Amino acid sequence: MPVYIVHGFRWPRPLIRVHVVLNNLDDASPEWLMSPECQACMLLNFQKLFPSIMARLPNLRLIEQHDEKDESASAISQPYAFIADKVTVCGLSEDVGKIMGEGTTAPVWDAMIQLRDKLVPGEKLGWYVVYNGDVERDGGPRSDSEERPRSAGLKGLFKRKPSKDS
């Protein structure tokens, strides 16, 4: 159940959904960007769309907030995810000032501004504390090699009537 300190910007969920659809990203789950498959798909898409920007953002990550104790309908889909160039997992008694003081380099800052302007013009670029109580939450598509849970469905519920031929 990590708490992250991230430097980046918020990406509203409706804009994430539009991005996924318009770019035909079949391996992306717009409701959970932290899954390895989705993260790889989104970052590859950013590299194709914005190669010069992404060349300066080698550590870019997509981070989700999630409270595992919140069972309300709105908890299923958080209002936004975070696009971050710097992500620190906090331990106990973390020196937040030190983390923020390390900051980021001018080329990375400039690249983040450019990426933000492409995805969410005007969104604040800054430091956020993000709680995620369930990092390994199922985010959608799985690889074909993974075994998928199978539903028993209605099979076996209704017995087959013997045919007249048998």
C-alpha cells in the first residue's frame, strides 16, 4: 500500500478514455493505467506521438490513486491518473522537503510542460502525494499466455434431455 510523492500532472479520466479510443490502444485499460501491460502500451504510444518529448523523459510513469477501503461506486474509476517524471515511494518519516528539493532538471521540466500541453493544456505541473492501496489491482487485458478465470456460466444448470434417437 504505497504512498508516492510524484512530480507531474493530473490526467483527467475522460481525457484518458478519449486518448485510448482515438489512438486505438487495445492493450490499454483507461480505468487502471498502472498495470504493466497498460503502462507499456501508453508509453509506447507517447513515444510514437511525441518522440522528441519522450526522448527527454526516460523515467516517465503513470500512477493511479486508489483507496481499497472505499467501496462506493465512484471508487471504481478515480477522476484522474498522474503522469510523473519523478516517483518516490515513501517510507515512514520520509523527508518530503529533501525529495522535492532534488527537483528535476531543466530539460525534463521543459519536456513535462510540453507533454502536459499536448495532453491536458493548463493542468498544474507540480508535486503530489498519491496513495494507492492496491497496486496490483486487475486492470484489464491480459496476455494470451496468462490463464484466465473461467466462469461456469449456465453450463450444468440445465440437464440435457435425452433425444428420441438415443
